[in-house]
Amino acid sequence: MNPVANYKNCKVTLKYKQPYPNNAFFRKRRLAGKAHRGIDFAPKDELKGQPFFIIAPVTGEVIFAGRHTQFGNMVVIKSVEHGREYLHMLCHLRSISRQTVMYGKRIRKGIILGLMGRTGTATGVHLHYQVEIRLDRQRQTHPWAEGYWKHINPSSYLT
Ligand SMILES: [Zn+2]
């Protein structure tokens, strides 16, 4: 499910990409060689300033709901699909719906998580949506999630 409620009023501003080519365009933006580990959604130009609700793209357990240095207000849902574990990271939210989004709580696909925003290292209002899959390795990749996680292309979750 698309993580933005009225997604038809949004546009994808940055696709999943890894890594960026080392050319002038990306060097100027300090992105050369770097990956974009998620998909960015932003309001269409004529709808800037309107509220956009961020919704759960899957059913799962909330394993993080709070402040992240880079990703600002972030909600992370852990889901299990065909025996594999996934993280769905919804980032840069203006606010988190604290009545429904609580650590350790199970939430259903489609439920409102909060509002699109520009918290953390964001230059404008947008949603950064990142999906990661758990791999069977010892090292831990996030302090807030047990296990080793590798980002994948989230586009298969979009409607
Ligand atoms: Zn992004």
C-alpha cells in the first residue's frame, strides 16, 4: 500500500537508487557515489502547504516511533512476509499520531501514522520511505532494531 493517504496528489521526487553516478550534477549536490535508499514523495506544486497523511503500508509491529538525527520524526514498522522480516521506515514526519503509534504495538495496514513533514535533514516537506530486509548475519546495523538489515527497492509495496 502506498504510504501517503492521498497519494494521487503527490509525486515521486526521488527514486530508489544505488549508487548515484559520479557526474557534475550529483557532485554539486554532494550525492555522487551515494545511494538513495528509499523513495521520496512530495506534494504536487499546486498542493504545497496542504496536510498529507502518512499511513502504514503494511500490517506489523511498531519498533520505533520517535526522533532520529537524519530522518527526523520516524516510524518504523516491522512486518513478516513469507517468513522473512522487513522494516518499513517512514521518515521526516511533521508529527506522529501518538494515540495509535506506540512502541511495541501492532498496527494495521492503512492506519494513519502522522503527517508529512521536513524534520531531520530534509530540505523540503516530503516523505522518505525506506524498506529493509533482515539478513542472517551477526552484525547489528541499527541501534533501534535487532539484527542485520539491507535496504531493498520499496516500489513493490506501492499501489
Ligand atoms: Zn529520501
